[in-house]
Amino acid sequence: MPLAFWICAAVTAISAAVSFGYSVAGLRGSDPGSRTPSQYAVARSLALVVVAAIAPFTGSVAFLTAVAAAMVIVQAADAVVGALRGDRFRTFGPAATAAGNLGALVWLLLT
């Protein structure tokens, strides 16, 4: 596998792990009355962590491309949410992660 594959896999896994961490923090910080949406967010984030962890072992560029594209979308959407809330950290962090993941994905697809 080319270096671009491993870099894209690593960036995607880190992105998924960070997203999962934020969803767990959101669940911990939620009150019992609003816990259900946070539980759904954790479930979806966990699924992305699992597929991101599996991607390097498949050796499949197509599989990694799908997972990386999903994470680019998730992080870009998180940046939009951060912008709507007026939170610079939650805007620029996910935006930078999405851009980095997109760059790694494009590099992979061009090799």
C-alpha cells in the first residue's frame, strides 16, 4: 500500500476518534431529559470509529475512500454547527480536520 493510503487511514481514524470523543463528552454533559439525541450521536460516532479502524486492514482504497469521505462530511457539518453557535473553536477545529482529511483523501486518489 502506498504511503498516501496509510496517511489517509491514519487521518481518518484520528478524525473518527475525535468525533467519538466529542459525542461521548456531549452525552456526559447532557441532562436526563435530553440524553436520547446524545446517545444516537455516540452510536453513530462509534460506528465510524469501527469502520475507520477496519479500513487499513482491508487494503481497499474504495473502502477507505468511503470512510474518509464520510468523515469529511461529518467534520464539515460539525464546523457548520460550530459556526451557527458562534463558537470559533468548534468551527475551526472541525473545519481544519475536514480539510486535512480531504487533502489526505485527494492525495490517496491521485496516487
